[in-house]
Amino acid sequence: MLLEELRAEVCEANLELQRKGIVILTWGNVSAIDRASGLVVIKPSGVAYDDLTPDKMVVVDLDNKVVEGTLNPSTDTATHTVLYKAFGSIGGVAHTHSMNAVAWAQARRPIPCFGTTHADHCFGAVPCTPPLSEDQVTSAYEAETGHQIVREMGNGDPLARPMMLVAGHGPFTWGKSAKDAVVNAVVLEEVARMASATLALDPRAPALEDYVLSYHYQRKHGPGAWYGQKA
Amino acid sequence: MLLEELRAEVCEANLELQRKGIVILTWGNVSAIDRASGLVVIKPSGVAYDDLTPDKMVVVDLDNKVVEGTLNPSTDTATHTVLYKAFGSIGGVAHTHSMNAVAWAQARRPIPCFGTTHADHCFGAVPCTPPLSEDQVTSAYEAETGHQIVREMGNGDPLARPMMLVAGHGPFTWGKSAKDAVVNAVVLEEVARMASATLALDPRAPALEDYVLSYHYQRKHGPGAWYGQKA
Amino acid sequence: MLLEELRAEVCEANLELQRKGIVILTWGNVSAIDRASGLVVIKPSGVAYDDLTPDKMVVVDLDNKVVEGTLNPSTDTATHTVLYKAFGSIGGVAHTHSMNAVAWAQARRPIPCFGTTHADHCFGAVPCTPPLSEDQVTSAYEAETGHQIVREMGNGDPLARPMMLVAGHGPFTWGKSAKDAVVNAVVLEEVARMASATLALDPRAPALEDYVLSYHYQRKHGPGAWYGQKA
Amino acid sequence: MLLEELRAEVCEANLELQRKGIVILTWGNVSAIDRASGLVVIKPSGVAYDDLTPDKMVVVDLDNKVVEGTLNPSTDTATHTVLYKAFGSIGGVAHTHSMNAVAWAQARRPIPCFGTTHADHCFGAVPCTPPLSEDQVTSAYEAETGHQIVREMGNGDPLARPMMLVAGHGPFTWGKSAKDAVVNAVVLEEVARMASATLALDPRAPALEDYVLSYHYQRKHGPGAWYGQKA
């Protein structure tokens, strides 16, 4: 069986979505890429998390063709592969319908960076894409969703802002691995919830000062980062 | 004992309400119909979920007469049977007092379709009935609740919008089976919660574009649906 | 040991507060009265729920004197005994700081009856007392809290509205037994949460029509009640 | 190994953060001081709660130098030590990113004392510091965070208001021990949540009357306190 280790990681990352309480039913999917072969391991479509096992993961290539597996891959597969092609530094992608992140996506607003919790994980606001046009939806919806994310990211570093909202839809997150993508999905949900609660207290709450944003982000992710332990 | 398999399914579906956290105390009930015999299996009234077993389910006919069982059926039985008589394609009905769905019912507002989470399960807004008149309440409250739902559905396809709010009361959902009715009750609660959170961020949040609604709904439920796995 | 059965019931009712998620730390207490002897069994003060056992319950008389037990009774004991003296039909009292009920108490607003969930358990709005005066607080705070509740109830039937908010403080509930008092505390918390969510959707949401309120309440609690099973 | 008992207490207090649901991922840290030796025991940086054991705790002196331990101490260590130096009566400090407390910190508002739940644990509003200046952030961010808290406390008694918000960041709490600091973190999160829910119902909700605040606080913490049991 191809990519046994990655299958196990992707399966585990999908299960983690449910354990962290950010998906219900089958509302989420995680994938990872093996950069050497250009193959992507992804959750099968519509399978309950309780029934997932590593051998049920589906292996596809970057053109979304199934290379190994008897189940259909996630309907969102084409979004994942567009992200892997555009963002060369990422190794995993997660998509959920977690409640608070979806609320911001449905309100079609970027999430301002209101505090250090946000700054520790995302360098600045969490962007929100514009809605897709009718042409985009009817021609190649899933791939166009990916392109919309890539356009919105522009020249930014995908690992410095590893999360985005798609207007009227929900969040996509990514990271160096499937596990990191899931951590970022958890972070995004909590940051979205905090931001909503902040606006409820003050609709004109100020964004975090840039110098605090920089300090916190660099402390955890910069070249001289000293948060955590040496690997 | 009549309909043993259906009794087990209905019992399990009622227990699922509690496991999914959408009922407390005894605030919900699920039924299913056996179309061949025209008999309905439903939860007994006021019995704690922890005490439910298949043999305690009550079998009634479409005139609400108990055909088998020593316990009283749910006080909402007449609402369920009206729905089975009017909606020939459905096989199960669920009623809950789940918090966010009740909030919309109490505010007497239909839930707009703000995003793809909603579109994946319900084709357009979740309708809300008008309140019942005093005559309706004092003559045949439970049956009239069913008729109000049927009138509000009009010529719509009950399986395309398998959920409705009753003003000042709460949600009713249905599906091809008791299990599906419960899934729709879970979906409605989450969609209601997301919609409330969306309006808190933007009281004039736009409804999802029709072409995205259609695309998402058809992808999952249309004739060429490709979400999930082949049966 | 006095009142062994009632001790067990009161202990169990206190534990149920925690299991239902309506208290954290030691923020709640439940008591019950033995009408024959006029003795009240109540939680000891400041003891963690995990450490409660029936023998730790404290027995007091209606003058708040400890009749049996080595631990101090709840600091709120005098509120409980005032309620037992004024409301002859009740057998149990519960006090919590459950979040949503406290929010209404802190906003000093009665909770309107917005729907049937509320109507099934409380006949009309949940009242909120006026704040206590400085004299009341400094002379006999706990007893005066009870008197404030009794005054606010006026000629009403305490079992028809088995719950009240004390302004700036929190909820008190009661019932025929300690167990019923706890059920009403759970109901009040959920009804308060639903009412807040309703007002967030429509600050002018209408109260439930009187004829629906009457129908629902009578169906469950009136002389011809047919909800549930025959005892 | 130094301070074995305190290591166990601090480890347990950190685990309690997770059990009480006020931290996710690694978003919180607790420490305690041994006043005799002036040594502080604190959580290691970025270690998952599930992996914490007493021997992984780090011992530092009041100048933030590691005295024992192979892991890096929490990045917030310098904030903790500033608090220990300024507040001679405290024995433990906790820092979290609990959702509702963070929302108030991000809205940069002190939490008014709206009710007795708050009054039982904190004598008056929970203060919120002003934001740090760029100079403070770039020179010695963690220590300056501590100094900001100390300045905001002024001549107040740290044990009477054992909690504070840092603008744009989150809550710090303290107490006589690590355990007490965690209890105060739990209290603050719940009080913050209640205060937000109160303002949602009435943006001009009144603060609790001073005489009720005094009565409740003194009943539990004053010289003649009679809440709880004799030690």
C-alpha cells in the first residue's frame, strides 16, 4: 500500500478534528502531500469519522486522479490540490465547517487581529475571499475555490497566515503537516469565537498594535523564536 | 411484537437525540412509519431517554389510536401523523426543543440560507409557520400544528427542505427514515446557531448566491450527486 | 441518624446540579423539608460536590438551628427556610449561579415567556425581585432574600411558577421535592439561554399567546394533564 | 530534586486548567513560589498538558534564571516573577487565554461587578491594564507586562482582587497557592461570560450595590467570614 505512514497521519488528523469538537457529522476533511512523489492522501467522501481507518484514505495525484483506493475522495479534493500546487511550503490542508469561523465567512468579513492569542498563530487578520462568480461555480467550483484562496493570499507567506475564510462557505487552514493544519483549524475556530465576543463588547474594538503582533509572532515563529523546546 | 426492526430503529434514533446533545430532560421525540401497514412507531410520552428500550415504543395508526403498547404515546403524536399523511415520501419525523432552533422559532423568523453548510442540507431558507389561532389551539392543537407545517410547505418537496420551525414553539424535521430525521435535527440546530452568530457580526448579512445554493445542494442530493460513496 | 432517606435524596439532588452542568466549584445548594417534623436537610457550606455524601448533609429546623450534623449548613440556609415557611406546598429548594439565569438576574429583568418550552414548566414570565435595600442586607441578608422572593410571588401559586430571579444575584427554584427543584433549575437555565438568544434575533420578540401558554401548561400540569404516564 | 511537593502542586494546577476547560492546546501556565528560598516552580514552555509530569516542571529564581530543569520555562516566566516580587502575599500565579476573559481584554474594558457571583471572589471590578508602549514591548515585554499589572493594582490588596486583564492579551490571576490561582482563573472566565451575557440583555446594566458587594465579599473572605467549614 502506498504511503502507509502518511495514510496513518492523515487518518489521525481527520479523527483529531472530531476529538477537538470542530466538526460534526462528516463536515470536514484533512489531507497531506508527499512532495517527493507529488501524491496527496485525503479523507474519503462522506465517511463517518468513527469508521475511518488508514487504509480507507484515498491517494490522488495533483490532477485529482485516484491513484490508490476504492472509495471516492472528498468532494473538496480539487481545492486541496490547487493549494498544494500554489503553496510549495505546505504539507497539509484542513477544511471544516466549525461554527465561529463559518459565521465570519458567512458575514464575509476578515477576522481582525484583536489580541496576542491570534498573533501567536497568524501574522495579521485572517483574510476572507470575495464570493465566487456564477461562472466560477458552474465551471469548476472546487478548483476555483482553491484559486480564490491563492489570489487572496497574493504574495503573502502561506505559513505566516495559515488560514483563510471563503465567503459564504467556511475556513481552510494549512501547515507543514496534516497535524499542523488541524492545529490551525482549532486555533482559527477559537480566535473567531474570541473575535465575535470582543465585537459584542465593543463594535469598534481596536486591532492589536503592530509592534505587539510582531513581537508575539516572532517569539513563536521567527528566526530567533524561543517559545517551546529545542527539537 | 409488531414491527420489531422499526421499534429498534426508533428507539435508537431517540437515544441519538440525547447523544448529540440536542435534547435535555424529555424534550424531544422521534417516530418512523411503516408505509406497508400504515403504522407509526413513536416514543412514549415523558419517559427519560436513559429508560428507553425498543419494547417501550408505542405503535399507533394514522388516526393516532394505539395499536400496540401499554404506555401513552408522545403528546405530539397527532403532529407526526399529519406529516406522514401529507408527505408521502418521508419515513421518519423528529421534534426537539434544541436551543438555537427554538430561538429562531421564538423570534418567529425563517432562517436564511447564509452559506454552504445550510445549502448542503436544505434547499433554501428554513421556513417558520405563522402562529396558530386560538381556535386551532383549543380545537385540536397537535394536529393543527401539523397542518400549519403542511400549509407552510405548500407545493415544496418535503425532502428538499426537511425542516421547519413552528412559531413560538420549535423545530420539526423529517427524512427518509427516523435516522435521517435526527440527522436533520442536528443539522438544523447547528445551522441555526451559525445563522445567529452570522447576524451578530452583520445584521444585514447577505443570503448565499442562488447558484452556489443550487450547486451545493445538487452535489449532495441531486440526480447526479457525487458526494459520499455509492450505496 | 435523622431522615436517612431525605439525606440521600438531598445529596443526590446536589450531585445532579453538577452532572447537569449548572454549577461549577461550590456555586449551588439544594435542600428538602420533612413537613411532618418541620426539619430541613441541606448541603453543607463550601464542600466540593465530589466530596458530598448523605451523612455530610446538615439537618436544621425552620429557625435555622442545626439539629444534626458537624458541618456548617449552606450560608443560604435562611433563604431556604423562609421559602419553606411561606410556600406550604413545596418540598425542595435549589439555588445556583447558572450562567444564563444569572445574566437575567444581573440585568434585573424578568424572563418573558417566549415559547412552549418555557410554558411547559412555568406559567408565565419568570419574575425578578427588586434589589434589596441596604437595611435589608445589613440586618438579615439571607432571610431578607427569602422575603423578597415571597413578596414578589404575592398571591401566585409557587408550584405554577417554581422559579424566580433575585436581582443582582441569581436564581432560586423549588418543587414538590429536591429532585423537582433541580429539574426546575435545569429548565430555568435553558429557558434563560433560549430567551437571550431570542432577543438577540429580535429585541422586540413577542411573548407567547396566552392561549398557547395555557394549553401547554395545562397539558402537562393541569387537572386533566395527559403528558407522561399514569403514576 | 528541589521542591518536590511544590513541583507536584504546580503540575497538578496546570493539569487542572485543562480539566476545567479554560485552556486549549498549550495556552496557559501556572507557577508557585517557595517564599523561603525565593524559588519559583513553573510549567515548561510549549509542552502539551497530557505530557506534563512533576519532574518536567522548571525551577527558576526571581531573576528568571533556571536553577533546575532541562526544559525551557514558560515564555511568560518574567511576568510571573515580577508579580511575586511585587505582591508579597501571593503564592501562585496563573495565566490563560480563556475565551471570555480574553474578549474583555481585547475590548480593553474592566469587568464591572454585576452580581454576587463576582462579589464572592473579587472585591470590585476586574481591572484592565492600558496597552504597553512600543518601548515596553521591544525592551522587556514579559517583565513589562508584569509591571503594567503591578501599576494597575496600585495600593490595592492583590488577594482582594486576585485577577486582572492585560489589554489586547488576556487574564492573569493569582492566589495564596497555585491551586487558588487556578480557581480564580476559573472564576474569572465564568464571571466574564456572565458579564458579557448581562450586557447583551442590557448595555446599561447597573453595577452591584456597594453594600451587597461588601456583604458578599466579607461573608466569604472577611475577618468574620462564615462561608465554608473551619479549617
